[in-house]
Amino acid sequence: MLKKYRTLWLTADEPSLLEIVDQRYLPHEIRTQVLKNVSDTAAALRDMQVRGAPLIGVAAAFGMYLAALENPSDAFLHQSACELKASRPTAVNLAWAVDLQLEHLLPLKPDQRIQAALNYAIKLGDDDVEQCRRIGEHGLQIIQEIEKNKNKLEPMLEPINIMTHCNAGWLACLDWGTATSPMYHAHESGLNIHVWVSETRPRNQGASLTAWELSEAKVPHTVVPDNACGHLMQKGLVDLVIVGSDRSTASGDVCNKIGTYLKALAAKANNIPFYAALPSSTIDWTMDDGLKEIPIEQRDAKEVTHIQGLVGSELKEVQLTPKASPVKNFGFDVTPRDLVTGIITERGVCQASREGLAALFPEDAIEEETLHE
Ligand code: MRU
């Protein structure tokens, strides 16, 4: 089974090659692809062969290693950094990982850079796995608390219904996932959970990737159309929402896959706790107002006009919309902090606020007054 792998790895006998799971074909086909250089890596990011904020960051860090292998000069590393950063604008992990690599490599002599880039990419990947594991441990406590209150008379009589959006699972990271990590921890600890997976139009990361992950792990789940989620909340069928994030501001605004904001609004209206699970690499400490400041990726109209699926045993794409109808395809939206019950990080759960995040990560927080100087 694929799960014994992470989402990317170096080829066993050829450590100058990076391999990825090409996520465009899941859940129907498990295809892997070899990335030979930095341009291959940028293309894999742009075309969403690898996707999800933490994975984008680690893949870009390995992309910088491939760049150093190609040519470890200052000029080429700078050029490669720009190429990688231009591939996707919203997830801050991308620029974060590339800039860390540059900071780490440029002071070294060119002949030392290849090994240093490799070591650093491996470290960022290992850190991500550990951060996601810890997010799971902290999120588990929230689920345990809900279980205690929901099943007072008979433990685990009713399942804890958790809703999620997009794929913030191990496929979006190196392992565990962010939003899914508390779910995997809860399932492994024997709690009775059930996950509502919203399909996540237009690319359907929920229906294809999250549903696949959960079924591989045998976590009870049900896929629903995005527009059913408010109804499920009104009917008392959701105990908790957990989503991931691509960039969160220092003040606690959460940017995630388009459609997240509508879930947060419906959760607020129905008194349902709404959490964002994210590693600190997803926090953009330089930003305050998510709506005004976070760049929102606009993607190819074809993701809206067409849909991919299995016809018999063949993957095919079919047109959905009239050829003449114009479409817009915003990839992400911003959920303002007052709709977020809490943020689950590797260091614990905090309020979605400047104070909450700064208390957990005092070394990263920038004073508000100096932010826009
Ligand atoms: O466009 P994608 O598939 O890269 O978007 C992914 C998401 O929005 C995830 O929810 C987010 O990256 C968190 S991943 C742990």
C-alpha cells in the first residue's frame, strides 16, 4: 500500500532525482513521477502534481537542492528561487522554504552548497512530519472533549461528526496532514469518529484526495457536495469543523481553499466550533489583514468548465459549461479571525488572534506598530 511512502522522496540509488506521487490521477491511479531539475519541480508545483501548503514548501526546498546540483552559483540559485516562487502565489510555505534555503546556502562556498541544500530540505521535511504529528495530538484533545460532552451516558454511542474541506491530509504534507492529523489520531485511539468530506469544486480535492486517504486508513467518512454543508450543520449533523490553511496572518485570519469561508459562516450561525489546523510555517508574520493583503491565486478556467473522471477504466475529461459562458476561478478565500474558534498548531491550540499566536510563537511575532514601517 502506498502509505508506507511519504509524498516525496529521493530515488533510492540515485539521490540526484526527486520522486513524487502525481496527485492529478488520484484516486483512480497511483502514478509517481521523477523530477530531474528545478524547472521540473516548478512545473510540478504549477500543475498541482504536488499541492497543499506544507508539501509545496518542502517540494520547493528540494527544488532548490536540484538547482544547486545543476549549478550552485549565486546567480542560478537566485534565478531558481524566483522560478519556484512564481509557481503558486497563495501558500506562504513556498516562499518561506525557498527563502530559508537561500539564506542557508548563499553564505557557503559553491562547492559546499549541494550537500547543505540536501540536508536542509531533508530537515524541513522531517520538521513538517513532526509538526503535523503534534498538531494531531493537540487536535485530539478537542475531539476527546467533544466526545465527553456528546456521549455523557454511554461513551462513543454516537460518532463525533467532523467536517473538513479540500485536502489538508498527508497528501498535502509529508505525512499525517494538518486537518486530518487530529482525525487520524482520534481514529487510532479508538474514538468513534465520522468525517464529512466536502467535494471541493472545482478540482475536487475533497472528493478525490481526502476521501481516498480516509478510505485507505479505514476512517468512516461520507463525501458530500460543497453546497450540502450548511444543511448538515443546521440538522445537527456536524460537531466540529477542521480545515487547513495556505496562509494565515499574524492576527489570525485564515486563508484556505475557496469555499472555506462559507463553511465558517455556517458554523458560526449554528454554534459549531470551527478550527484551522496549521504548522507555524503557514503563518505570514508580515501580514495583518488577510482580506486586503493575501494574494489569491486565480487558476485556469478549464478547472471550472471541465471535470475529470473515470469512464469505464479510462480517465476522461468532459465539458460542463456552455462553451460561450465566461468563468472565474479563484483558488482560495479568507476566513476572518472572528469566525475561527481556534488555531491548532504544533505548539498547542490558541485563539485566532495576534495575542494568541504571539503567545505560542514569541520568537516569530513582529510588533504590530513595526509591521508596516
Ligand atoms: O490548491 P491546493 O490543493 O494546493 O489547496 C490546498 C488547500 O487549500 C489545503 O487546505 C491547505 O493547503 C492546507 S494543507 C495541509
